[in-house]
Amino acid sequence: MSDEPIYPHPQPYTPNFLRRIRRGLYSWFGLLNEWDFRVPVGALRFMGLHLLLVNDPAAVRQVMVSEVDQFPKHPFTLWMLEPLIGRGIFSVNGEEWAHQRRLLDQALQMAQLQRVLPQMVAACEASLVRLEGLADGRPIDADAEMTLVTADVIVRTILSRPLEGTEAEEIFAAFSRYQKRAGRALMLRFLRFPRRRLQGYLATHAAPIRAWIAAAIDARLADPDATADDLLGALLAARDPETGGGFSRDELVDQVCVLFLAGHETSASALAMAVYLLGRFPEVQQRLRAEVLEVLGSRAGAPDRPLGFEELRQLSYGAAVFNETLRLYPPLSFFIRESQADTELAGSRCPMRALVTLSPWVIQRHEQHWSEPHAFRPERFLTDTPGELSSADDRRWARDAFLPYGLGPRKCPGAAFAQQEALLVLAELVRRFEVLPDPEHEPELVARLTLRSRNGIRVRLVRRTPRSALAPEGPRMDAPEWQQNLVQP
Ligand code: HEM
């Protein structure tokens, strides 16, 4: 086995864009050539559309930070996501976006990381109970489990209630159909397929998700006594300091759809890849576990309670493991913007209305930015720890060529939330189980709305501690429904 974790290699260079589009129908990676990983800016013209792929860190900052108003989100983002998130914050621009961002920042501030931690812990404990029943060395699908735990976290945080079994399955199935079709629709749009038809096709898959979220919001709005201390409560209470206005009911449905999509698909993708890497690199897993035990050991009565708020902050190696996972497998592997005027990016012409792509997937594996770009080396991110192997270059690129959460004013407002959730889930996982690879399985990565594995992420778990209060007594649990297609007999 090579020492590098899985990496779908880019295709050899071809000037034939139609061939690339055909490959891209399946996964956005199909559009990329080897060459894209070497140049500061890649450019291509196709059917009157000017496409640019920007890798140069200074040009990336120009697009996302210093000249952000000149590069709003591309209209393709809006129409591709509109059936699912309406005019939610993720895809709109200008004052419409600024108003929503002021309200959302306020709501997230009200909800606070420390206050949402108990909800995260409850979802994590539910996940550990499910895994206890499967941790006897047989293969399980970590992708399915991480999708469930992150969806449970976001539902508990927004609505103060857990995600129930059957609703979870229906929602995941609808999401997965939407993901697959949205990526394909984007490629077909390049070929000038009519927008309305593509959107209608996507709307049928978005409908059950929107209906489920709208029903939960309506139930809350209909109850005059409901003052839940959750993210929905904070969204209802938020007021724009500039206009005094709040979210209307329809805007709330859009925002909660954004939070559900942005808050669980991304975290699920990153956590599933982190579990894959822990299984693949036992020495990293061991070091992470040692750090968790050391942090816990510093408090009396540690072993039987989950990690607390301050303890999670002490997991510097854990944070490095998660960052290196996000570098190699950024859940949002590309973002698209539209230039509003003729300009230049890193010496290349960027005409008005060009489609400008920024790709963490390419930049974070770019040969000119990272040494051994495809190797898994968490210590790159231990930049403040004396004696670690991170070099001056690593430190520089960790600052300039690392953008899993985006950059500038549109940077992810949920980054700290995601970091806390990921550290909790990974720390509790390695504390209780040994994660082993499944030698029979190689994940097949595809980039659609988020980076996912087409055939799941299979690992094996072995219990480290005897069955504790976490596990229900009794015979071995059968694989739950969401695992049954993937768990090997
Ligand atoms: C590992 C997990 C996550 C990753 C990698 C991630 C990544 C990103 C990225 C790259 C963007 C910017 C996209 C662009 O510039 O086009 C973004 C935006 C956003 N994210 Fe996240 N995200 C994560 C988790 C979350 C969570 C947990 C939440 C909510 C609780 C969230 C809410 C949002 C929202 C609302 C936006 C839109 C912001 C705006 O347009 O102003 N994300 N995310």
C-alpha cells in the first residue's frame, strides 16, 4: 500500500472541453487536468463562456477579499441551489446577502458554542451507542454514520429535538438524489440546457426536505408559548441592527435549509474522511488518543464523562488532524464567482462575466504551495508547537493556501461550530474504539455539491473499553437500517 491516502488523480490534459464536460457529469473532478495543479491561473473558452481556475494565493485574495464586490457568487450557484435553499444566504449577493448575514451572525452569536455543546454531546452519545453494537471488527460504513451524527447535531441545535430514524432515512435519500443531480445539472447548463427545466427536475428532489423543514418551523410559529433556547429561537429573535427587520417565515425556511445543508453535508464529508484517515494511519490515531487521554486525565473523574468545552480547546493535535483532513479532502472542493468588469488575475486576462473558479481541492494540493502535497502530515498544522516538523513553508501556506472555509466576508460562519463538533466526535471515537482500515475497500471520491465517496467509507471498529453505561445490555445489535446496504455480512 502506498503511503499516500486515496487521491483521484487528475486526467491527462485534453483541449477537448466536451470530453471534459462528459467526465464532469459524474464528478466535478472530471473537469480537471494534471496541468491545473501546476499553473497559477488556468483559462478556457467554451461556447462563449470564459472559464478561469485561479490558484495563485494573491489572486484568490483579490477575488475573495480585496475586490470581493467585483466577484459576486456566480448566477449558476443560485439557480443550482434555489430549488433547495430558495434565496437563502449561501447563494445571493449584494444587500440581500448583507442583511441575511447580519441576522445570521447575530443568531449564531446568541446560540454560542458553549451553549450548543450539550446538544452536540447528546448526538455524539447516540452515535457511540449505535457504534457499540457494531464494534466487533466487521466493516461498517463511517460515511453513513457521520452523515447521521452530523444531521442529528444540526437538528438538535436548530430545533432542540433529535432526528428520528425514518425521517433521517427519507431526508438523506432526498439529499443524496439532489446532490447527484445538481452536479449533473451544472454540467448540462454549460451546454446551454434550459434553466427552468433543470430547476424543475431538481425541485422534485428538494421538495421533501423543504416540506419537512417548513413543517418544523410552522409548528414553532404556531405555538405562542415556545421560547426554545435553540438556533431557531435565535433566528426568530435576531434583528438587523441597520434596518430593525427580522426574518420572515419564508426567509426562515430558506435559512434553515441553508443551515441544514451547509451545516451537515460539509461536516459529514470531513468527518467521514477523517475516520478513513485514522484507520489508514494508526500512528496518528494513537497520538490523537494519547492527547485525548492526557487532556481528560487532568480532571478528576474523567473517564466516564464526555470531553468538556475547555478540554476540546486543548486538543491541538486533534485540531491539526482535522485541518490536514480538510486540506486533503475539502468538503466544498470548489466555489464559483462571476467577474463584473474586465480585469487581470495573476497576470492573466479576466474578462467581464467570466466564470471564476476557486478550488480548495486544487490549491490545497498544488505543487507550488505544499511539500508532499498528497501526503497526510497533520504536523504541518502544529505551527505553534516547538520541535514539530512544520517548516516555514508549511506555516506560510497554512495561512495563504488553505481555504476549506472560504475567505473574506463570505467565509463560513459555521467554522467554529464545525471544528467543535468534529473534535468532539473524533475524540470520543478514538477514546472508545480502535479504528481499523477495511483492506477490501477503496473509497471512490466524487465532487458534487460536496466531496463524498460513491461507495461509502468502510472501516472496522474494535471496542477498546468494556461495554459501558453507553451500550444497551443484551445481544449484539443488528446493523441499523442506514447501514444495512453497506455493512458486510
Ligand atoms: C467542515 C465543515 C464546513 C466546511 C468545510 C464549510 C465550508 C464553507 C465554505 C467554503 C463556505 C463559503 C463558500 C463560498 O465562498 O462560496 C461556507 C459558507 C457557509 N457555511 Fe460553512 N462549512 C462547514 C460547516 C458549516 C456549519 C456547521 C454551518 C452552520 C452551522 C455552516 C454554515 C455556512 C453558511 C450559512 C455559509 C454561507 C455564508 C455566506 O454566504 O455568507 N457551515 N461554508
